[in-house]
Amino acid sequence: MKVKQLKPRLQGLAPRVAILKTDHDTRRRQQQAWRKWYYTARWKRLRWQCLERDLFTCQLCGRIEPEASKLVADHKVRHLGDPAKFWNLGNLQCLCKPCHDGAKQRAEYRDTVARRVGGL
């Protein structure tokens, strides 16, 4: 009899579990429509122009990387959805993946935190 009394209480947990199934990256993409620009042919051409211009050399560490899949065309100034900044070849730099995912992301995070603290 006690087991039957617990059954309705456990069924109430289902909606909470469904919230956890939402993928964070998917939610971010839905909120920021400009993320689709990275999948266009125009972006792929612009990225390649950036890599060629910088001679497949990371602008932070100087590493020459012949394999283009290990390089990132990084925006020097964050575009935050501004098409002029996003599509500007002058705003792009070639970075190796470790520099982009490490040093560059830490620097952007520090800038973001500084802006928030300064704006309070």
C-alpha cells in the first residue's frame, strides 16, 4: 500500500527532468540568429582569404600550420551580431586552435568581466 502512495509523487518529477535535456548550445543558437552566418559559403570564402593573407600563421604564437582545419579565422573585435564587423576581412586574424580556445577566450572573458564591473 505504501508503494502506491508514492507513485503520484514520483510522476511529478518528469517536467523537471525534461528541462535538463535541453542542450545549452542549441538554446544559444536559437537566441543568436547570426550564428548561422558561420555555415554559409560566403563565410567559408572569407575565412580562407584570412588564412591565406596571414600565410596560415597564428597571429598570437607565430606557429605555421599547414592543415587549415587546425586554424581559426578569429574576429579581433567581437561582432555581437553586427554584420559590418562580422564580414569585415580587416577584423579577422588567423589563430591556431589552441590560442583561440585558450588565450583569446581568456582575454575576451576578462574584458567582459571588466565591462560588467565597470558598468555597475
